[in-house]
Amino acid sequence: MSWNANDFYIILVGGLCAMACALPGIFLLLRRMSMMGDAISHAVLPGLAIAFLISESRANIWMFLGAAIAGILTALFTQWIIRFGKVERGAAMGIVFTTLFAIGLVLIRKAADHVDLDAGCVLYGALEYTPLNMVTLFENERSFLAVPRAALIIGATLIFNALIIVLFYKEFKLAAFDPGLAEAQGFRPQLMHYLLMTMVAVTTVAAFEAVGSIIVIAMLIVPPATAFLLTRNLPSLIIVSLILAVLSAVLGQIASHLPPLLGFPDTTSSGMMATTAGFLFLLAWLFGPEGLIKKQSKQLEAPNFDCAD
Amino acid sequence: MTWELLRETLLLEQHNTRLPVLGVAFLGATAGLVGSFLLLRKQSLLGDALSHATLPGIGIAFAVMSIMGFSGKNLPGLLVGATITGLLGVLLVLAIRKTTRLKDDAAMGIVLSVFFGLGVAILKMVERIPGQSAAGLDGFIYGKTASMVWSDFILITVILVVTTAVTIAILKELTLLCFDASFASVQGWPTLWLDIILMALVTSVTVVGLQAVGLILIIAFLITPPTAARFWTNRLGWMLLLSATIGAISGWLGVSISALYSNLPAGAIIVISAAIIFLFSMIFGTARGVLPRYLRHLQLKRKVGRQHLLRSTYEILENSQKNKPLKNLPISMELLRKHRFWSKGELLTLIRQARSEDHIERQPSGELRLSESGFGEASRITRNHRLWELYLIKYADIAPSHVDRDADMVEHLLGAEIVHQLEAELDLSKPTIDSPHTIEPTELGLQSEPTT
């Protein structure tokens, strides 16, 4: 097994990214809109392409803005189709994101004639290459500290997400569990909805450049869903989700080194991190406090009518 | 020149585009058909989870075939692999939903993202298997319509014909499943198996579509045509037919247009064509479109307003004269306005509409008078209102003092048939009926009936 400093950086970027995604993911899960993450992460493509065509360069504030706008538009269009067309949410979402994605593909194909940008690199990113692009934070004669540029971007996103959730914790909580009450109390759940969508869009974009969309979609959904099976209150849901997110990144990177040991070719870190997150979900599903095994053994036990505690 | 080429492509006169155009149009029709049931079952995004779940299957099939010494890119082999993991993914969604507290969206999201991640990881691995070139496997993500050859076409056609045949054979069962699953299961239908069969049908369409339009855009083929068709009709048969047609048209247009330009991806153009049809349907669709619905709403509003105006006029006439038969006298606008608490603008609009229908005439003095036809209409409407009030008092135990408000909302929907039924039920056939609740005439001669 070849384990070196690069693995550390990959874990750093992957872990930060997983945590940054898990935060908004928890509230998506609670609002039963987990698929919105998938939808937005596809639908930002035209935003990226247009920003790119205008500014003629990658990785800048325009790309960020374009994608964030596209993400919010996805939420907006979906809402309109539901409201005016009386279409079911899933179908509305499906129509909006496939259409935007298709428009993005056409734009990128057009742009690809004169610049280096293809849908594959936008969607899949390359976590493996993040250590190649380092930023020196601190330097003197004896030592220096350098981190991957992606770690800075994604770290900033994580802080942004954490800040918003801390600031609007009460509002998010209420909007997630009882939008009707939130509305009645004057908290404007619609506003929280769009704030959440903005968080998802911003996170998606920040992660795209560095690690690709696979990690984003997986980490938005899987760690919160796993935590949901393990705990029943919001603060511990958040903490467990974050722990699971980091665990997925660490174990995923280790797992990406396993195939060569078995004689198979090497594989991608991001794919394996998503797979590991899924594996952790499987464990929680089978062995968790409400897991299948527990249910089975409960059924085998003699019926117990003692309801105390 | 391009127009000539477009015409030839559309009419299948171009040899090298004929197969893709036909194949994708057929795919669109089948996807529209199967997708309709997915939409009615409120499971549209399951197609999304499913299509992503096919990716590991493609990678594994490639690896297995390579190791066994065949060509890794044998299409039927890849499709078998895709089908297996696709179905596995859908079964996992059903299982997660059934055994945990997680909802649909989370179950689909988990399967989608984990299978897709696994798929990408496996594709990356098989890319590096020595001696085999896996280049082009990622074509399944975006599709590669133009590369369709005769053997692919035959394979696709056979799968699609079988899928369509099965769908039509179990049309009745699927309809029952979509409209009332719990009734179906009470009646003894194996709803779980029906669901699984539906998923298998969706899987076969998806798997075939991977090759043609790619795994992300095949979702649009499953969702957009049925949703568009739903705006035009409330009948399942028509919806299925229309959805299949819209799917076929988007496929046919998309491939034809993309064939003209070297770097337009066919899958994307298909999706955009379907989206344009969807947008048009959403606005103009006769059954549920936004515009027709708005017009119907407007029409109903006018009808309600007109009936309220005529009834109010009639009630004022009744209150102001004691002796029957009622004489059609002119009344002032002020009186009318106070009767129902209309604002000046509202009342003027209503009067304008009533005048255009020749129900009300304006006297030179500025007062209003019912026309011949308006008077008949007004007495009919008032009679219907009271019939309904009497019915509510007698059969629904509503207090006479409250009945006016309830009747106020329903009276506009009373058709001739219901009026006859009411008459028979209440044993009333007099041409005029007195109001069943007390009317207190004030010194002005207007009634203080509680109205909306």
C-alpha cells in the first residue's frame, strides 16, 4: 500500500467537503427534499457554462455566481411548476434539472471548441489532483505550512454553512419540522427554503471544482440519512452526521488503496468515499438501534407488554 | 442547404441518420408509455435512481467479460449487467422505504449516489485492465446516439417491443395500482409484484436508453412526456397515447436536429425538445393547462357574480312590494350595493357584464331595471337558491339562520337535473318559493340577510 502525504491532503479536502455537504443535507433530509441535492448539482451546469463563456476563465467568482444563480433558479422553477402546473414535486424537479443539464451540455459543447472545459471534468472533478495545487499559508526559514487550494475553498464553504446554520438554527429547525407553524409565527419558511437552496448551490459549486459532484450528491444525502437511523434529536443528528461524513472520507481513501492489494487496478478516491458512505449506511441499517437485525430478534423474543420506559 | 438536409433527416431519407432517428423515436414512445405509470404512481424520480444504479453493472459486466476472454464491449452483455444492478438499486429503494423511517426521497438519494459513486470507481478500475480498452464506456453517461449500428437497432427494437407488449398486457392491473394501490391489495392483487414488474419495465427502457441518450437524460424521457400529456387530458387512455407521441416526437426532432451540427449532443437536444413541448402543454393544455384553467376560473367568477347580482335584484324587489305577482320595478344602485356589500367598482363591473348579456337595463334616471329575460333568470336563480336552502334545512340539519351562506356557495353548480331531484325530494313544484329564513325589512326596504 502506498500511503503518503498526498493521502493526507486528499482526506483533508474530502473530509471538509463531506462535512460542508452534510450540514445542508440534514435539513434537506428533514424537509424530504434529498433529491434536490442531486437536481441542483446537475442543474448548475448551464450557470457554470454561461459564467465561463462570459469570463473566459475557470475558477473565479463568476463561475461561483453563475452556479449559485442556476441553483436557485432550479428551486424557483420547480416551485413554479408545482404551483401553477399542479405537478407532483418529483416530476417537476426531474423536468427542471434534466432540461437545465441539457442546456448546460449544449453550451459546454459549444464552448469546448475554444477552451478546455468538458462536462466530465465539471461533474467528476479529480480529488486525486488536489495536492498538485498547493497554497503556502505560512513560511519562515525553518518550516512552512502549505495546504491544497481546494481545502481553503471548501473550508471556507464549510465555515459559511456552519455560520448560517448557527445563526438561523431556530428558524431552520421550525421550518424543517413544522412549516405551517413557522409561517404562522412569521418565520417565512419560504425564505428559509431559498436560503437552504442557496447553501446547497454554493456548496455544490465549491466542491465541483475540487472534488466533482459525486461526493457532493453522496455526502448531502448519505451521512444525514445514516445518522437519522442512529439518533432521534436534531443536535445529535448534526454531530453524528458530521462524524459519519469525516469517517466516510477517511475510510473511503483507505478503501481506494485496497483494490491494488487484491490485484485489481487502482481506483478513484471520490467514488470510493461515496461507496464507503453507502457501506456505513448499510451497517446502520442492519445493526443500528432500529436496524433490521434488532427488529428480527425482537420478533423472536416473547411479546413484552411492559411499556415502562 | 441545411434546410434540405433537415428535411431529408426528418423524413428518414438520410442513410446514416435513419437508424438513430427511428430507434430513438421508438425509445421515446416506449419511455412515454412506461413513464406515465411512473408519474401516476408518484415515483418519477425512481427512474433517476435506477438509471444511476445501472452504472456499476456496466463496469462489472465489462470486467467479467474481459476476464472471461470476450470483448468487454459486447452490448447485450453490458445491458444485462446494467439491468441487474439497476433492479437491485430499485429493490433497495423499496426495502429502505419499507424497513426504516426514511422517506422516498432519501431512499432514492442514497441508492442513486452510492451506486453512482461505486460505478465511477469500478469504471476507473476496469479502465486500467490490461489488454482491454474501456474507452467509450463513459458514453453510457452522456449517450452516443449517432453510433447506433444495425445490430444495436435490432436489439433495442426487440426490447422495446417486448416492453410495450407487456405494458399493454397488464394495462388494467397497472391502472389499478396507480389509482388505488390499497384497494388493489385489498382485492387480492399482488401489489408488491406489480410494483416490481413496473420497475422492471422502467429498467428495460432505461437500460436501452443508456446507449442512446445517456443515463442522466433518459430520466427526462421517462418524466417529461407523461407530465406534458397530463395537461391535455384526464383520461388514462388518451394520456398514454399522447405521452408516447410526445416522446416519439421529441426523440425524432432531437436526433434530426443534432445530426445537422457536428457538436450538438443528441441527448441534450432531445431533452430540450421535450421541455419545449412540456412548456407549451403546461400553458395551453386543455385539461389542466395554466391558461385554460385561468379562463375557466374567470368564467366561473363571472357566472357567480352575475347570479348574485340577479338574485339580489330579485330579493330587493320582493322586499319592497308585498303583493304578488312581483312587478319588475327599477331600483337604485345604492340599494343594490348595500344589499350585498359590493364595492362600487365590483358592482359596476357586474352591471356591465349583465348589460352585455341583456339581463339588466339602465333607466334614463340612472336606476337599474331587469330586462324580460333577466327577470325570468333572476326568479329561476332565486328559486334554485331557496330549493337548496330548504333541502339543507330538512336533510342536513342546518339552522335556518345559517343556511343562506352555505347555499350561497353551492347554488351556482345546481344543474337542471339536480333541481328536478330537489323538487322531487322536497315535493315542491311551485314556480316561486318564499325565503325559508326570516327577512327583516328595514326602513329603507332592504334586507339584512347575512351574505358573503
